[in-house]
Amino acid sequence: MRALQEKQVEAFRDNGAIVAANAVSDDVLRQLREVFSNWVEESRAHDAPYGKICDGRPRFDLDDDHAPDHPSLRRVASPTDVSDVYAAVAFDSPMTDMACDLLGPDVRFHHAKVNSKLPRTKTVVKWHQDFPFDPHSNDDTLTALLFLDDVTEENGPLMIAPGSHRGPLLSHFQNGVFTGAVSDAAAAGFEK
Ligand SMILES: O=C(O)CCC(=O)C(=O)O
């Protein structure tokens, strides 16, 4: 059975993104939030990024305003490796079915992460395109972003630039260094 309606699939093709409800059950959402809260609590005991994923990078990434009484855990890399519920959501959930409707039926999981913008922390995610982070030989790829909290204009909502999936691919380098963000001029174009 399909998880998305045809008009949602068409909207995805036209705009490059859709918002879809009920990607996980209420109980699974509660479990995801609980696991994440535990990671935030654990982060209070650390003063530098910690843990390790398979390529050697830290699993738990702290922003530079992190302190024991002000946790600023901004990213958890590969949560699917260390949490059964995060793995279940990635591999077998309504969200997975939605990804299959958009790309499938044959799909391959690439990676997962948790981005967080905790209250009163410095964390920002700058305008970027995902493709340059994980170049592929074709563009049959997508990012499924599951919101664990209600999203408001005040708590760091994700923004997208509809239609930008049609290109061009923009440089994420400045002075020869990969910055993970497009130039200020390109970002201003996205915000129009
Ligand atoms: O959390 C955000 O604001 C953006 C997330 C995103 O674009 C990403 O993780 O690639």
C-alpha cells in the first residue's frame, strides 16, 4: 500500500520537498524524544565532542557555547548505530514507506543523523544543498527530515527553496575550503 498520495509525489517532483504527517506513530515519536533527551543529559558531562562513528568522527558534536549547565548538543551522527528506535524509524516506518513512494521501490539507506537546535544555544544551520555533502553518480536521492518537536518560526525552522532541486549545484567552498554552506549571495537568492 502506498504511504503518499499521487498529488504529494507530484508536489515533491515540482517543488523538491513536501511536508507529510504521521511519518511515525505517537509512541515511536515519544521514544525518539526520550532517547534524544537522554543524550542531551549525557552531554552535560562532556566538554568536547565525544564518541566515535565508523570513520573516526565524533558521534556527539557540541557547539562552542556548550557547558554542563547549558547543553548545546548540536548533532548526533549515525543514531541508527546506537539506538534501536532510531534504526527502526530509518529502516521500517511510514517514513521509510514514503521514501519508497518517492524514489523506490528499490531504495538504499545512506546515513542518518540528528540535528538539534536546543533552546538559547548558538546552533544555526546555514543555507546549503545536501548533494555536495554526499555526491552521487545520479540525483535519485532524498533527505527525509523527521521533526521531533513542533516547529515554529521561533525555534529554528528548516527552510527550503522550492524548485532549487532543479539546479544549479552551487559551490560550498570558500578560499579552497569546504564550508558546508553556499555563499552569502546565493543564500540571499534562496531567501527571496
Ligand atoms: O535542520 C536544519 O535546519 C537543516 C537540516 C539540513 O538541511 C540537513 O541536515 O542537511
